Amino acid sequence: MGMIKKLLNFQAEMDRFVEDGSLDDSGESCLSQDDIDPRDTVDVSKASTSKVVCCHFSSDGKLLASAGHDKKAVLWYTDTLTPKATLEGHASMITDVRFSPGMPLLATSSFDKTVRVWDADNPGHSLWTFMGHNAAVMSLDFHPNKDDLICSCDEDGEIRYWSINNGSCARVFKGGMYQMRFQPRVGRYLAAAAGNVISILDVETPACRQTLQGHTKPIHSVCWNSTGDLLASVSEDAVRVWTLGSGSEGECVHELSCNGNKFYSCVFHPTYPSLLAIGCYQSLELWNMSENQMMSLPAHDGIIAALAVSNVTGLVASASHDKSVKLWK
């Protein structure tokens, strides 16, 4: 992370965009590079020369974790935009970072085939190192209300459940390869992406409840909305939004094709349920799904590999291959 930049509030333009799907003047971004106040830029003392590929907010919105190719995770205070701690221990690049929703814990997955669990309050060293995967661990997640449960998936498509209480593997099965996310709140389902298919797995059994098909290229990212009834999936050429909380479960209700700039990541906007933020190369695209309108914001100098949202603060974080993380409101 060379720096974190907090960008100016564009609430008025967002309100107008959601209400009528339009923008003033040319319809281009309401936030230009000239709008960035240099006073909102914080230089980081331990700057990295490596790509940042993942980020996540703590449940109270007070901390942001980011990580990537330099094998380290950094905890940031979101109010002052200053680093709290650097977490070191992995032998290879970190692929994912997640906070526990109910405990002051966070976890990281890595190409070194391990999952590490850290104490966010005392992050000097990892509390547990889970070993057992035979390939690079690509993604992980905490269950939303089972504080003891972490899941992870690796390049070979193996999913593992880990028990925090006893520090051991509780279950092994196949189903996910690139990214996985538990359904928010109840955590009944686990969405796991492998290739161009998403498996919706029953957390308890873990039988495959549904297979979501429609992407023609590998899926980079999946994300749930805050209520857990919609799931978005992103491949480089398409975004698809699926319904999973009604009678038409598994139906693709919204679809967006890229217009030349490849898609890499996604997150539902914390304030506007009809907006999906999509990370692309250099730009952040805001998709008003109900009106099928797009708004593009200049955001980074590289691929936006990950997006995160805090429903408490209303902040959106973007992590990029340009070695920076930015906060948006």
C-alpha cells in the first residue's frame, strides 16, 4: 500500500443517479482527479511495491484490512486513515482477508496453502495456522453467526471447514475454487465459484442446492447483498445478479455485459440497494440495476482487484494492483 486516499463525498450526485438514472452535463463521472483534496491523502510509512488484491471491513466499520502480493496484511483505522498494524507470517502472497462478524478476529488465506487466524486487538502474531490444503488457498470466509466456523477453498476445488475452538479441520468436500462467501445473517448457504459456475451449497449438509450457470468465462468475484437474497457474480466480460430468497430462486434477474473495460470485482452499495459497484481496470463502475444505467468513476491506476463495504459507516473500499487502497463514501 503506497497510500490510502479518501475521496470526496459525492452523495448529491449519487442521489440523483439513483432517482432518475441520469447525470448532469455529459453524464461522465461526478468525481474527477481534480476533486481530490491532497489533505485527504495519508502516506504509509511501510510502503509496498506489490499488488493489493483483497480488502475487508470489520463489522463495526472501524478497521479495514488489506493484503496482497507482499505476503503481509495491513490493518487501517478507517476514521483517521492510519495503519494500526502489519500482519506478517505467510510465506507467499495473500489471496483473501476476512473479519469475523462476531469476534475481534480476522483470517487470511495464501498461496502457501495455509489459513491464518489473527487477533485484531493484538495482531502481533497469528493465533492459529490451519494446514491441510494441498494447493494454494484462494479464498476464505467466516460464518455470519457460527463464531467457530471458517471455510476456505483451494485451486484444486477443495473446500475445508475449520473449527476455531479446537484448531482443526471439521469437514472436507469439493465445490469451490476461486472465491466463496457465506450468505449474510442466517448463513444457510455458501456461494462457491469454480470456473464459470457458482455452486450454492447447504452449509449444514453440505449438499449442492443449486448450480448457477450463464457465465462463459471464469468468475472472478461473488458478493451477496446485505439481506442475503441476491448474489452478484463477476467474470471479465459480464456481471450477473441472481435471486436466492424468493420463489424464483436461482434466476438471473439482472445482467450486464462489459463495454471494453474488463470486470474484476463487485459489491452491493451500502446505501442504495439497487446499485452494484464493479471494479474494473482503473475505473469504478456504478450500475443502477433498476434503471440499467452506468456511472464511471476514475479510481485507480491499475486493476481494481477487490471491493468491500461497511454497512455501518457507508464506506466502500477498493483495492488495486496499483498498490493502493481507497475509501469512498
